[in-house]
Amino acid sequence: MPISPDVIFRIVANRLLLPSEVTWAASEEAIVWNVRVPRVLLGVAVGAGLALSGAALQAMVRNMLADPYILGISGGASTGAAGAILFGFGAVFGQYALPVSAFLGALAASLLVFFIARAGGRVSSLRLLLSGIAVGYALSAVTSFLVFASDSAEGSRSVMFWLLGSLNLARWDVVLAISLVVVPLTGWVLMANGRRLDALMNGDETALTLGVSPGRTRIALLVAVSLCTGVLVAASGAIGFIGLVVPHLARRLVGTLHRRMLPVAACLGGLFLIWADGLARTLMQPRELPIGILTAMVGAPFLLILVRRMRANRS
């Protein structure tokens, strides 16, 4: 339903206790305030949070191809969501069964990756990377098994749509409120540890020389990133490539120092996801494309270009 920007502005201003003369229909106000505003806010939170998490992970594992899903968090959230949709897991949480089940799955995956990476010694970047990949593949297999074992065709379609990401769950509710709190807190934690991230980016030996404990720093930041990604995946599904692409764009704009790069990455991530959501809703009207399809269409070519540049630099 087309609504002019002027009407949208006055509706929002009126809701924010800035009285304006009511010249719009009740249906327009319901669409703007109950549908569009929560969706935009969730898109900003998810895009910014995934970009922040991707930037931190690339420093923690010293791999420019890392993103939030490398830790298996997406796999855990997908398994939890598939269980909720297909078999009613988490029914005790009522209307929040899907996001709560997805978050619990993401949290369990994060803990599993952490304990595997820590077994037999300190948490190194390579150990963390390999543990995340292994757990992610294992949980992806579990999710596929749940879809195969279900007799509900509609449920299977819902799982597949959720796995590709969507902001359809955006409402004025607890899920949105938690997302809007967790993302700024994660950004504050990462900014406060900006110098430590710079040190990790240069290797464990350099970090130790600068007085930074690589193992302890990775554990602390892993907890923050895992909680943030778990909350966001539970709210919007598995939206890929934002955590991979956006940090690289931010580095090209302001350099590699994390205290300057992280705010730029958060802004770019939020803007990128808002535009992707707008395209997802309009390209094939009245049907809505999963956002993950659009982000993959942008991210996959970017990944190929990045790999080619890495090869050229090595040669």
C-alpha cells in the first residue's frame, strides 16, 4: 500500500508525542506504526549486529572470509527453529516459541563450539575456526533430518523460508526490544576492546607482546558475539553474507583500526539490510522473497572477488 513520505513522517511524529493534525486514515497509521516501523528497526538491528559480529570474528580468527555463521551459531538456531515449526518444540513459550527455540539452539551451538575449541589447550584461532565449521555442518545435517522426518509439507516450506531469512516476525514485542538492546551493548563491548581486536588481527605473538591475552580475549568476545548473533538469528532467520561483506567495505572506507571501523560497519550493515528488505518485498509482488537470496546474490560475487585478490597478493 503506497503511503507518502510526508504522511509517514507525521504519523511517526504523532506517535512520538509530537502532536500533528490527523489527516490520514486509521489503516495507514496501522500499516506505518505496527508493520513498517518495527520492520525497519529490526532490519537496522540485524544488519548492524551481523556486521559487528563479522568484523569481530574476522579479527579473532585472523581470516577475512569469516562471518557469524562460521561458529555454527546459524546451524544451532536453524535446528531449534525447525524443531519448533515441525514438532512444536518450545510450545510452552506460546507465540515466542520460534524465536526462543532458535535462540536456545544458537546458544547450545556456541557452547559446543567453545568446549570443543578449548579441549586440550587454549582457544586458538585455527581451533575455533575448525570447531565452528564442524559444528555447523553437523547441525545442518540435523536440521535436514528434521525436515525429512516431518510429514508437514507446509511446515517444511516454512522452515526453508525461515532458513533464508525474513523480517516478517518484526512486531512491537519482546523480541524486537531485546534486539534493540543487545546490538548496542555488543557494539559497546567490541569498541571497548578495539585495541585488543587490533592486536589479535596481527597474530597471537604480537598480542602477547602488547600485553593482550589471546585466549581470554577470544573467549570473552566469543560470548558477546555468540549472544548477539543468536538473538538476531532468532529474530530474523539465517541471513547470510552481511557479516562477510560489510566489514570489508568499512575497512576500505576508514581503515583497519576497529574503533573507527566498527561504527561504520554497523551503519553500513543496517542500511544494507533495509534496502535488501525493500527489494525483497517489491521485486516479486505480491510474493516476498527471502532476504537471504538477495544478500547471497551480492555476497557470492564479492566472495569470489575477495578470493582472487588474496591469490594475487600471495603471488
